[in-house]
Amino acid sequence: MSLTFAQLDQQQGPPQFPENSEEKTAAAEWYRSVYEIPLDRLSHHDMARACDWEIHREAVIPVALELLEEDIIESGMYNVELITSLIRIAPTFWVKHDSWLQPLKLMIQNGRDAFPPDVLKEAREFLVKVSR
């Protein structure tokens, strides 16, 4: 079983929530609702939120990548929301974490035919940015 956000907070301190007060409230409410759930039991939507709000990314991203791998094995498709959240993370993060970047690049290349046009465009732009 993987760690929970509660355990990660104890080890690393609580995350900083978004500055926008409305988004901050939504993030805090969501965080309380998933606080004790092991990361590997969170939904794709919850993993996407954690990525979007930069919550314990070092722990979340490897689990998110595993979830996406399971998707392709089980259904032959990737979760577009989670892929989108991952590609919206700054390229500087991915350059520092090349061991996570390589599987993501492969997922994008393998799944591109199933992506909606807007996600495909964003994915292509992401690939260009991280290849510089």
C-alpha cells in the first residue's frame, strides 16, 4: 500500500494551496476528503487535481504514471484528464525527473491517436518544450 497525503504531510510538511481564495478553498476541501486514502487508491481525477495543485508531486507522479500504464493494459486507452494534468507541469520539472519523463513521452506517442485535438496539440507542444 502506498503513502497517504497525511503521511506525506508528516514527512515533508503540508502543501501550499493556490493563492486564489476560491480555488484555495476548493483545494483544501478536496484535500481533506482524500487525506487518508493511499495514493494508489485515488481516482484519476484526484491524481489530476494533485498534479494541478502541485501537491506532493514527487510522490504523486510515479503513482499517476503507474495508473496510466494500468489503463493501457486494461482498456487500451489513457485517461485524458490525467495526461493533460501531467503535460501542464512545467518542463523544468520534467527535465529534472527524466526517469518519469521518458514513460510519459512514450504514453503520449502511443496514445496520440485517441487524444482529442486540443489535448493532442497541447501534448505536441509539451514534447517540443521538454526536448529542448
